[in-house]
Amino acid sequence: MGWGAGSAGRCCRLLGLLLCLSSGLQPAETLQVLMGSTPQVVSLNDNISIPCNLSGYNTAELDIKNVGVTWYLKTPRADQEEKVFTFHAGAHISHRNGASMSDNDLRRGNAALSLPQIQFKEAGIYRCYVIVAPSDAHGTSVLEVVAQPEVSLSPKEVTIESDKEKTLSCEVNKFYPNLVDIKWMKVSKNNQDSSVAAEDIRTGASVENEDGTFNVTSILRLQPSLQDNGNVYRCIVSHKTFPAKLLLNSTLTVTAPKADLNSIIGAVIGTIIACIIVLGLGTFVYCRCLKKIPPVT
């Protein structure tokens, strides 16, 4: 009877010890990593933070000495993941210049990765792998890096003689990704929109800049009549970074054709010469004929 009571006591103490040990291990088996379900879109050269929120541990704060975090990146062009940052038992190891994590945030269950001056080549799938002994979990997030175009239309006001030719230039610079749509529209004086003839539009191929962004220019040829006076020509640009289409306007002033300067000069000279000839003939006739006739007495 004493032996049984002793065995029961030892079992109780062993069970209590196990419970204490299990309570000392901060996470439960339900450790989870929560990351964004939609792509995170950021701009070139931004300082960014990719969230990695932890749940399923049973203490107010994590003991970061029992925590390990590894961040990986899989780019579209790479076959395998590459390490970006490692945190292990309080030690920070950056595999990318400037990458960092916050100890204070990690204690509160946020293993966010901070990356300064983000570049296009760093877009891809980021994976946050977390160990809170004895459990582990991971999650992924998609990062997209973009650059909003700088758009200009010149000239903004154009004056042209009827039936003469001029061009409008719509420049779209420093954009990424290399997917941009440029359209031209004519808005008449009565506010009616109409398309522009395709043969009057010349859009060049996009050109890549040193920083990976792109430039493209679209040219519209104008050869208006007097009826086009007051019309507005509109360059319409669509890009992923624009919440709506960007509209830039140029107002057209059409004037009547000016008389040719050479013709005017020729006419003036011809008139002067004709006057001189007529005057000379009149003088000649007067001197040769009328001057010889004696006055009537």
C-alpha cells in the first residue's frame, strides 16, 4: 500500500514537471505565421517593411532567445530561394545590405523584415520561416516593385496656319513595369470626343534606362483646317501605378494663311515700276507733243 502511494506520488510529481516544462515552451502546436494575402506593391527606392505576424503562442511576449527567423526570397528568374536575413537566439545576420529586424517587434510577435532602397530585382516571393521551440511555421508574401511614369505633353498650346503641319509630343518617362498604353483623342469645340487617325500617330519603342525604368514617346501629327480652331488634343496614358487614366491636353489655335511675303514684295515693286513707267511716258508725251503746240490767242 505504501509502495503504491509512493509510485502515485512520483507519477504526480513527474506529470507536474512535464506540465511545467511544457508551459515554459512558449508556443503551442498551433504556431502560425500570418502574412499578406494580396501582393504588396511598393515604389522603386522606397524603404519598406514586409510583415510577418506570429500567433499561437501562449505568453504575453516571446523570449527571443528561443526564437529563430529566416527570411527567403524567390525571384521570377531564380530557380531557388536565397537567404535575405537570419535571426537566431538574438543574433542578427543580414544577407542583404541594410536588411534588419526589430527585437522589440519580435517580442510582440512581429517578425517583419525591413529593406531600405528597394530595387526591381528584389521583387518576388518572400518567405518568413519561424521557429519557436519546439514548433515551426512559415508564410509567404508577394512583393511587386513599380515606378510611376513622369508624363509631359508639349506644346500645351499650339498655333498653326491652316493646312500647315505641326506635331504634338507626349513623353512617358521612368516607368516600370514596361507596360504602358498611350492613346490620342480630339475634343472639338462642342465637347464631342473623336478618335485620331492612326496614320497621324507615331509611337516609338520603349527605351530602358540605367536604373531599369523605361521611356517612350508618342508623336501626333497635326494638319488642321480653320474648322479645327479651338479643338483640344488629349494624350491619354494608362499604367499600373495610376489609379485612373492620366489626361493631358493641348489647345489648338488655327489662323488663316498669311500672304506670301515674296509675292507682296514683288507686287509692290511691280506697282512702283509701273507707276514710274506711266509717269515717264506721260512726261515724254507732254514734252514731245503738247509743249510744241502754241497757245491759242
